[in-house]
Amino acid sequence: MQFTQYFLHTRNRPDRAIIQEEWIRSVLEHPEKTQVQSDGRLRFWGRIKEMDNRTLRVIVLEDGTTVHNAFFDRNTKL
């Protein structure tokens, strides 16, 4: 998996440091919901059982593989 510098920087935040790469990979491989943003980036959502089924949103660049952002989305219900 490739990551943007933005992702690597924000991953140091306490609320993002808990997100495991295997969870990101799982959401990308088996999303429950996907969406293309107006800028061409792709959004993927999936529930993480180990985190009480909280919804993880993963945003990748237009290439479809480079992770730009990943966070637990409080506003999305799947």
C-alpha cells in the first residue's frame, strides 16, 4: 500500500494512530459503500468489528491505490 505525505502526517494524531493498516486494506478490498469525489478521489467505507463496528472511511487518490486519508466516520451509517 502506498500513502500520501498528508496521510503519514495525520496518522500521528491520537485518533488516527489506532487505525491499523489491515483495517484499511480490508475496507479497500471489501467496501460496504464507495463513492467518487468531485476531484476524482475515491471514498470507501467499511465497518471494523474490532472497533465495535465503527465505520472507517478510506480516501484514495485517483490512481485507486494511494491512501490519502483514513478515519472513523461518525456521520455515516451503513
